Amino acid sequence: MTQSDTSFGSLRDIRIIDLTQMLAGPFGTMMLADHGAEVIKVEAPPDGDMTRNAGPFRADDSMRVLGGYFQSVDRNKRSVCLDLKQSRGRDALLALIKTADAITENFRSGVMERLGLGYETLREVNPKLVYGALRGFGDRRTGASPYVDWPAFDVVAQAMGGIMAITGPDSETPTKVGPGIGDTVPGMMLAFGVLAAIHHARRTGEGQFVDVSMTDAILAISERMVYQHSVQGLIPGPEGNHHPFIVPFGMFPAADGFVTVAAQQQAFFEILCERLEVPSLSKDPRFVTKEHRNQNRLLLIETLGTHTRRFTKSELMERLGGRIPFGPVMNIDEISRDPHFAAREMIVDVEQPGAAPIRIAGVPIKMTVTPGAVRRRAPLLGEDTLQQLRRAGLSEQEIGNLVACRAASTIV
């Protein structure tokens, strides 16, 4: 990973003005930046995005200017510091969007309009502009939710989007999914929507408003419960660590942890029983066909667990890996030592001002001709303000009047 300005990636001809903050929006624009889009992160003085100072920091970090959270989702971006509450800051933003393909934001509904920077205003400056908005409950322009003015974070989206209702060990314990999928999934959908709209704009010259609701995005990935309710009249609840109607398909105990098995197909089930040294199980009248296994799913899950727990995770990996769909439940220490993630460059080093390099997650979308990459650390606050405003055509005097931005851009 270098700080090189060399263009790269399939999106290297796309320019995004990014006003998003925290996790949801920045995760989406990170995906675009990872594949070469020029993402200009616009932040407010004096502190910028709230995640900048959220840490975590190494104990020996002498500067504490880039926390791990910020490094992870704001790599490959540029930072411009503007106070949009001031007319000079708003004018500078308008100059930036004149040549941009898109602008993205995840403020509460109405914030940009109160600043005089709503979509209808910005499209007068750039008719081809794609305006990507990500909020808890969407925007009135595409569907006026009764909750449109409510603030939301990950846990709210998980709760109201339905995924918590079907996650957990039992029907009494709805459970939050560990990582912030209420943020990252909507962020991915924002990236897709913005790209689709840019494609349309380049074909027709017509920009548009792209609206992603965090709760909608979570409902969309929880699609199974929708058709279960419609087709079967069910109200699905937490499913534990197994599938509600496919077996064996879930998590089983090992001597030193847990593993996952997906051996619902007859051939896979027979291999599983043979490799666990209980070939008779596949011939048991209660489990002999898929239908019999589904009818006796709880008994089969319990029976298989008594056999898998006789072996360690590595022993089960040796016995089952590559023969049936199988994987050990791995923590980050195990992941960091596993050859798969090394070969796939899924954990990468980034420069850390004030300390040794830190490691963050890599780019999961692999491309053979225009590969994405983590090319640069996250930017310091306002690090690119002068360069970008000069590029936008502001005079030295106009730039000089943006005192807060000039001060922020001198951080080294």
C-alpha cells in the first residue's frame, strides 16, 4: 500500500463528493474508492467525521490522528474541510460538485435543504449530478415514511428491518447480528445505486436522486421471512444456529470450538456420516432420506453433535474439508493465520502516522483486469483541501478566506 496518486481500478473516471459520516455511508463510498473512484470526503471543522477520534489507537501512537475505525472505512479517500454553515463553505462545495459525478450524504432528513444544498439546488449547478442519500427510513422524494424524521443507527435498522426477530438462540431471545450490518448493508446498496444512476446519467445526461433506507436494506436481505409469511402464513422467529427446514445445515460442536456443516444433499450426508465414522447413521430409517431428516431434524442435529464433538476443529477440517461444504468457526486470530486470507489479501497493512502500520480488512471484490486495492491510508482532516479547491477553480484569495479549512489542511 502506497500514497501514490496513480489512478487505478475500473472506477478511476468517477468522482464522488462524499459528505457521509460514521459507518453506513462511508462503507459504501469506501467500496467505490477501493475500485478507483476519486472520493473527496468533505468534513466539518474542527474535528471532522466523529469516527476520526473514536479510536481504537495503539498505546504507542504518538499522534492519535487516525483511529482504527476511521482507517478501516475511509482508506483511499481524500479529505476537504469545509464549514457548510458558512456561505463561503457552501460556495466551495458548489464549486466541487460542478465536475463531480455524484454527491453522497447520510444526514437526517431536511439537513441539506436547511443548508440550501438540497438536491433540487445542486442539480441546477450540475444537471448530471447523482445525489445519493442514505437515512434510517428513506426520503420523502421516493416514499414518505411516517418515521422519515427519526434518527437511526445500525441497531435500529436491525430491529425494525426484521433481522433481529429471526436471529438468536431461541424464540425468546431476538439477537443483534454482531457486526454493524444495519450500516454496512445499506452502504453497499448506496454504492450500487449510485453506480447505476451514474451509468444512466452518462447514457442520457440526466442525473437523479438515489434514496436508500437502512431499514429497507435490512428487510431486503431478510427476504426469506417475507415469503414464508406470505406463502406459509408463518411469523418466523429466531432460528438458532440451524436452518429451519434444511438439515444438516448449521453449527455443530467440536472438542475445541465449533464448526459448520451444510450436508443436506444425500451424497454429502453419506460422506459426512462416513467421515465421522458412523456410516450406519445415513442408513438409519429416521434419517435415510431428505424428507426423513427434515421430519427428525432436532434429533439428527443432537445426534450429529455427539459425533462431531469427538474431534477438534483441525481434525474435522482434515476429515471433512473439501469433501462436503464445511468450515470451522474462526475468530480473528485464526483468520489472521489462515492461508486463505493471506492468498486473497484480505488483511492488509496501512500506514499509521505516529505508530507502526496497522492492519485492516482488504478488498473482497477481485477483478482480473482492473483490480481494486487499498492504495492509501485514510486522509488526515483537511489534508487535500488546498489541492481540491484549487482544482475546483477557487482563487488563492477565496481559498485563503476559508480559514478553518486552511488550518485543517496544514496537519502533517
